[in-house]
Amino acid sequence: MNSAHRNTRVAEIDWPTLEHAYGDASDMPGWIEGLGDAEKVEESLHELWGAVLHQGTLYDSTAPAMTSIAAALGARQTADAENTAWLLLMFADAVRDYEQVGLEDPETVALVRSARESLIGIAQLVRPLISDDGPEAAAAALLQAAAHTHPCAQRTVHSAALDALAARAGSRPAGYVEQACVAALTTLGADVSPALADGDPGLAMAATLARIAVGGNQTRDLDALVTGWELAVEVVPNIAFGVSTLPEWLSAVNSGAAAHVLAALPVPDEAAISGLVDVVIGSRSNAAAAVRRLLAVAALPGTEPETMIAALRQCPPTPEVCDALVALAEQVTDGGTATIGSSAFDTDARSDAAFALLRAGDGRWSRPMAQALLTNPAARGLIVATSVSGRSALGHALIREHAPSATMLVAAILQALRRDPPADPSRDGAGHLVTLLASWPAETVVGALPQVRELLGVAPKAVADALTAWGDTASIDRLREAGGSGDAAVLLAVARLTMDRDDFHRVLDADLRYMESAVLELWADHTDPRFLDWCRSLVGTDPAAGVYQRGDQLTALRILAEADSGAAVTGWPVLRSLIDAGTEPIEDAIRLALDWRAQRLLPPEAHTDFEALLADLVVTDRTNYSGPLVKTGVAAAIALLDLGLPLPGTPARVAKLVARAVTDEWARDLGLRLAERLTVTSAPVRRAVAKKLRSLVDRDERFDSTGDIAVEDERALARLRPILHDLEAG
């Protein structure tokens, strides 16, 4: 295709009527044209990826843009053919990911269908590249498989794709393009025996990997992968897009094969151990075998304890896993570092093991935690692993898990606080450790007070809160001096210790950014006119933009109504708007409205309006940029049940609300609570909800999670199974 034809294709699209991640798509022609300019191609690829394929999201501009890109690539008119081809493969992966989710809303279904159909045209446009020798030729081969392994693929085009792939697969000497062609042919179910007739080991491995990728678990293929592991490591990047490591790819495409093969490797390396963890995280049915292998590796002499702690802390905390974590932690003698983005942080595998034990309810957690705090020179700034990829300041993480106090731990924390602070103040976790001390009963932290006082200049808010929690009136003068610059946290601590109204008023004169919630919670006199005026300023007339600000609005509304019942009537429009929007904190907003209703603070027409609004939230999704607000409908449904009212909508709609919430990492608790309430509802609703939940319990895929996926999935199943039993038995 010549340049004129390509320009015609781009010009035929009405780009301003389409959208991408940053608005209308009128800038697309310029970026697509930039692919042909050596000086602009890198920027063009970056902009195209960020706009029309932002984080794997599909827009109505995505398919037209990708088709235009494929036209340029197929005509060999791009300045960076390799990365342009990878962009198309990323698009194919995004389409597949959408299809695997189980879409329901018609608009998204239509969008994905259009994207899938465009893949067939894209495959045809890039097919001529299969005869080339660059990485784009391999990508073009893989695109044939990606486009034609779906029912909507056209059989005539499929035949042409097979012919092109077979012709290149027979070329010799065989290289990575031929391997990609054999893999594509295997994926499409074609006969590859002619290409394998001369016994080329790379082509044979490409076929083996392709069979496994589509779910094959034949013994001969699994054995071939084990014995030919080193060859497979070389081949897999040629037959699969974006592969980081072979174990990671294997666990993603076929967890059963991964569990078998990774367990059979004689000496698993760090990548294989990571792959076994991926099996645990991704597959309920294959997790036990993967965990057994990880435990066996952990027991081998010379095994690196830090690596095995990182692996086992993500596994369901069986007694065997907990025993192994305790034993491994005893082998660790120093700390390390972790990199998050461009920043490095101090870590200690002993604290990671201890945190996993704490979360499992294993009382042995305190010993390795104390050892890390006592012996690690960087203990003051430690961060602890809290999820598959996330970390948190040690003190903060322990507070969230409601860690109990112990004499040994208090001594260890005080030792850590005596350490020199990190050179980078942002890495100093002293404030979180002080807050942890303050969360424990005063009698358990005897002796901590003098040392904590000395940290007032380092972590003023945490120290001020701790001194207040311990009732340390002897520190009032020191706090006054520290708060002289207008630090609202310190001023609030002074006021709480003196209980003097003038001291509280000084708080309102300070900069209260990020302190509003604390002031609302800790203000002593809720009849103070000046405080109430400030509360009115927080409420305003419209819902706030940020979630924390909306939470402050709700707290202020509650305080105002407690001081003057008439404030509920004047505040109802704001509260109603907060509920109608459906955004966080939706539970708190609904709860406040329920309280006002129970106290009869609202007129009858507001009660009727509130009930109608709840019903509408159940049957009509509220959405934001990422889709439906999952919590909203479920929270409204629970509120209707609390009021003794029937749920609106069909049984299928109710079941959809429950299932969507149970599978959402942020709404799962609400979903389980609603499911539990529905065990005593009508038979049609029970049956519909039970059918949905049964499919979730019986599936192999784990629930997404805000923490460690396998650990939280097991917890969710433990709650869900008895609820499901009651639904099915009712």
C-alpha cells in the first residue's frame, strides 16, 4: 500500500467524533502519520499507546487507530516496525482480556465485538510481513493466530492465513520467525507435521509451547518441556507476546501445566519459584501442588530464606506454611532493600514473615518481628510486604492488622526509635512506630514516654497524638512551644489535654488542610458556635470532589443535626446528592440518612424520596470513568432490607449485584453481607443468587484482592460457602 492509500485510510475516519483516554481523537492522524518519521516515531508510539490503549482500555477510537497503524506497518511505511507491531499485539491482548471478563453492558459488548472484527482486517493487512526477516514478521505471524482463534473469524481469510504461515514455517534455516509461524499454526489447529519433519528442535518446542498455551496437558508435552527447559526459555519469547520469564508465562496460560512442570524441575531457580507462586495466586485447584513444592524447596539445604519467605508469605497460611515461615525467619540475619518505582526502601524478611504470621493468627509472629527491630540498623524505616507487589510502613501495617502489644515488641520498637534516622526523611517510619505504641494500652508501654517526647520535632503529629492518648499533661508546655508555628495537629493535642475552649479555637486559626477529619472527630464541645460555623463551611451546598472531603461533609452534617435537629432538613439536599452520586463513602452517607429517618428528623416527603432513591440505586448503576460503582447498588439494597422494604428489580438483577460485589476487591464485604441477608428472601431471588455464587465458588480463578490474593481468596471462600449452603438449602 503506498503512502497516498494509507493517508486516504486515515482521512476517511471522522476522528473528532471518537474518543480516547484524553478526550476526542482529533489528534490521532498526526500521531499515526508520525510513525513514518524516524524523529517522531518514538513519541508517536508512546502517545498512541497512552491514548487509544491506555492501561489496556478500549475506546471507540482504538480499533480505527489500530487498523490505520496496521495499514502503515503492512505497507512497510513505519520507522520502527518492531515496536509498531508490538503495539498491535498489545491491542490483540487487550481484546482477549475483555472477552475473558464476561461482559454484560451492551455498549462495551458492542465495542469489544467491533475490536475483535477489526483484528481480522489487521491480520490481513500485516500478513505480507510474514515473508520478512525482522521481529515484525514474527509479530505478524502471531497476529494471524490472535485474529483467527475466535468464532467471528472469516474462514476464507483463515485459509489465506494458514497458507502464508505454512509457507514461512517451511523455510530453512529455521529461526524465530519460523518458530512464531509454527506456534500460530498449532494455535489455529493446523497440521504442522510438514514443518517438523526434519526434527528442528526449536520448531518442535514452539509447537509444544503452543499446545500447552491453549490448555493442553498431554504428558508427552509436559515431559518435553521439563527435559527441554533451557531451549524453551529461548523459544517462548518468539512465540508469545510480552513474555518476561517462561515460568510467569506458563502459570498465566496453563496453571495445571505450570504446577506439574515447575514442580518437576530438579533445581528451581528464582523465576521458577516465582512461577509456582503465580500458580498459587491464580489457580485454586493447582495451588496445593504448588505449595507442596515450595515447602519442599524451602526445606532444601542452601535455600535462600529471603526468597522463600517472599514466596510462602503469599500462600494460604496452613500450619505447614506457618511452620516454614518461622523456620526461615530464624535463618535471616540482616535486612535488604526494595525498589518501588524510582525509590528504594529498607526491608527485612523477618518482618515480612512475622506480618504473614500475624495475619494468620499465629502467635509466633512477635519473635521474628522483634528480632528485625532489634538487630536491623535500618529498623526505624522498615517497610513490610502487604500484598503481591505492595509494601507499607511497618508501624502502619501493624496498626491495620490490630497487632497486640507485647513487652518484647515495645522494647524492640524503642530500640528501633533510638537508631539514626534514614538520610532521606521520607523513609523515616518513626511516626508510624510511635502511632503503633499509642494504639496499645498505656500500661503496656510504660517507659516509652520519655523517648517518645524527644521525637516531637521529628514526627510532631504522631508524637502529639501519642502524648494525648497517654494523658501526658506534663508535656503541655513543650507541645505549646512545638505548636507555636501553627501546626494544627500539635495545637489539637494541646487542646485535648487542657480542654480549654481558647485552645480549641486556636486550632481553627491554623492551616487545617488534611486535618479536618481529626478536628471533627476530636473536638470536645459540639455546641461551640464557632465550631458549628466551621462545620457549616465544610458542608457547603454541593458534594465535595474528593472522597475524604465528602467524608468530612457527612461528619459535619451529623454533628450539625445533633446540635440542631433543623439542620437535618437544611442538610438533606447535600446528603441526598451525595447518595445519588453513588461515590464513596456511600455506606456512610446511606447510614446517616437511615439514622435521620429513624430519629424522624426529616419530613415524610423526604422519607419517601429516600426510599425511592435507594430503589433507583439498586436497579440503575451509578458509574465513573472505570465503570459501574459496585458498592452503591449493594449498599442501597442492604438499606432497603434494613427498612423492611422489598428489593426492586428482577432476581437476575439482584444476583448480578451480589456477584459483582463479591468479585470486587473493594466491595466484597458488602456483597457477602447482602448475600447473607438474602438467605431468607423469596425463592426466585435465592435461586438466582445461589446460581451466581455457585459459579464463583466452583471456578478455578481466585478473587482479586487488595492484599495477597490467595490468602484473601481463601478467607472469602470460608465466608461464602456457608452462605451459599443456606441459599441452596432454603
